[in-house]
Amino acid sequence: MSVLPRALAGLAVGAPVLLLVLFALGGLSSGGIPGLPVVPATTLLALPLDIWVRDLAAAVTIGAAVVGGVLAPRPSPVLRRLALAGAGIWLLALGVQAVLTVSEVLALPLASAWDRQVALALLDQTELGRVLLGQAVLIVVACALVAVGRRRVLGGAAALLLVAAAWLPGLTGHAVLQHGHTAATVSLGLHLVFASLWVGGLVAVAVHVGSGAPDPGKVVRRFSMLALISVIMVAESGVLNASLRLDGVVSLVTSPYGAIILAKVTILIVLIGWGWRHRRAIAERWSTAMVDGQRVPGADFTRWVAWEVAWMGAVYGLSVALSRTAPPGIALAGDRVSAGALVILLLGLPLAVAFAQPRLLRAPGLLLRYPEVAAVLALVAVVVVGAWLPSALAGRALQLSAVAAGAILVIVGGILVAVLRDRPAPVAAVLAMAGLPVAIWWLERDAPGGLGAGTWLAAALGVALIAWAAFGGRGTEATSEPPASAREHDEEGVPA
């Protein structure tokens, strides 16, 4: 499989992630009120998928324009074609989004949502419509510059226009619900822009290296700096947005919105660790090939990119699901800890840390000899935290209790992950896998509306993570640090 199909296949991981999360949260069904029109099920399914395609097309377009027109020593025809193709899909997705939005807002069948007058009213009279129209204009102008430009200054101008188009959706969504809240608008726009630069830039670099372009090492080094800046900006803007949407730490652990944010943080840690470890590990072979005059091992590079892009695709799926989920209200005493937050804090975050830096997780010697005790402690922690946080506390005490609850879960979960990854412990693994769904059921048995799909999805995710920690997560320590020669090459400026 060539580089681009492999990268696109990795990004496609986000589609099932998006649909699973929306299904668990009830976002694919319309809770209609008798006597009022109901949003068609086709619209509820197609609109989030279209937004997901739009965001990925924007990322690929921006990445190809920036790498091919700015970072590359000379304009790349391959990346020029990729940028134009991505822009075409981006424009198509914007048009489909306008129609599907009309169908959702007015609860119209898709056949009726194509009405010309309604579409013009959307574009002229709503904030979303003006944003869609502005994006389309910027994309068309940028495409003209990309198509005719053979000079770096035109490539830079096209990249700036595309970045502006990616920033515009920050004016819509949850940001506009907080009128006059400039921080929400600006930070959301920056989050979208730098995520596009990171993800799309990585795909573009892989295509550039795989196409056999001259001097790929220079492009990779330049992109490494851009990727570092993008990671920092994505993390900072994401934290700022979360702080504006959530009522403290309590909302982070008691709401589906907070659970999705925790899942994004978990994957971000994995991505940082993945890039750090594998770029350093590949540096030795890359440098040896350059010193010996051999062809740069692009296959190794693109294979690494395919895995990283798959994680990025999952993040994009979570991001679209987050945009379709209402932020929680004010945290109150008695709010229940969400099953998703329990699983992510107990298993997701510790596993991400173990992947990024295995040396940070160490289990006491006694628990290594008796791993079943670690499994029991983890199950007890889940029940105690889930039953303790919804108490009569309020205000600052409630926030502090949420912090303590999260810390307990992460510490106990880290011990369990360390025990399971250190040596074979099938009894402890089976005990934890069997006990976690029971513990979650016990905590959710009296929840309003009964046990939902979200509860069972969280339980299934927990079982899968335990299985991965016990049977699929060992052996990463051996590759966590590159050889000494690779470190020496890193110091000489080879991309790490």
C-alpha cells in the first residue's frame, strides 16, 4: 500500500470512534416531542460524518500547502495536487454541511432541505452560514494561488488563507453560546488551526518522503519544529477551552463531555510518547543511510506515520463527538461519576503514561508477587470513588473531592497496569476484567433512566484496556530508548 492510502486508512479510524461515542450518548436518535417534527435519522448520522470529513480534508489541505509550499526546499508538485484534491473535498463537505444543517435545524427531510430559498437564508442570516460562505471564498482563492504558484511567496499566501479558513469555525459551535467571550472563540480557532497543521503536516511529510523527493531530512527537521509548536498550542488551547466549558474538576469526572475530554488528553499523551520514541528510534537508520550515501529508509518512516495517524484519526472522531455534545451545567452535590471517566482515569491515563514513559510506572514488590491484590484494590477504588464523590459536599469541598477521587483512581490504576505489564498475571487480569463491569453496574444501577449504552461501552472499553495491559502491552520498554548512536545523531541535528 502506498503512503497516501495508508495515511487515509489510519485517519478513517475516527469514523467508528465517532459513531460509537454518539451512539453511546444518544446522539444518533432524536428524542421527539409528540406533535413536533422529528429530525430524520439519516441527518443525525450524516451530519457528524460530514463534519468529520470536512475537518480531515481541511487538515490534509493545510498540511500539503504548508509542507509543499513553505517547508520544502522547492514547491512540490505532488503536494500541490494533494492540496487541490483536499480543498475540493473540503468545499464539497461545506456544501453538504449547509444542507444537512437545514435538515437538522428545521427537522426537514433531506429532499426538502435542498430548497434554494432556505439555503440562501441560512448563508445570509445565520452566523454558521456566513462562516461557511467565508470559508468557501478563502479556499477558492487559496486554490487559485496553489494552482498557479511556483514560488514560495505564493505558497505562503495560500497557506495563510487556508489557515484563516480553518480558524473560522471557532466562531460557531459552543463558542457562540457565550456571547462576548472572546477567549472561547480565539482559543477554539487556534485549537482547530494547530491541530490541522500537526495532523495534515504529518500526512504531507509522509507523502513527501514516500514520493522520493530530494533532501527529505530537511523537510522532516523543519516539520519537527512545527509539530512541537503545534502540540504545545493544541494542549494549551484545549485546556483553556475545557476550563471555559466545565464547572471545575467535578464536571470533568461527572459528565460525558468531561469523559470525552479525558479521552482526548489520554490519546494526546500517547501521541507525544509515540512521536518522541519512534522518531528517536528511527534516527539511527536514517542517519546511517545518509552517511553511507544510501537511500533514506522512507518505508520505516511511513510505517511509523501510519500508526501515529491512526491515533490522530481517533482524536478527530472524539473532537466531532465533543462538538455534538452539550457542555455540562453547574456541578452539584450528588452528581454521579461517569462510567467513562472512571475507566479512563483508572486505565486509560496510566496506560498512556506507561506507553510514553514506561519508567514512570513501578509497582511495589509485594504486589508483583501477589498481582491479584492489585486487581482487588483497583476494583475497590472504583466502587469507593464512585460512591463517595456523589456526597453532600458542595463548593470548594466538592472540587477538592473530585481532585482526590481522580488522583486515587490514577494511582491505583497505575499500580495495576504496572503489575500486569511486568509479568504474566492471567488470574489478576481475569479477575479485573470480570469485576470491572460488575462494579460499574453496581454504581450505575440506580441512575436516572437506567443503564444506557454509554455504561456498557465504558465497561467494554475497560475490559479491552485490561486485556491490552495484561496480554498486549509488555515489551515496549525495550524500544523506549534509542541506541546510543541514535542519540549521538540526534545531537547532530537529525530529526528526533
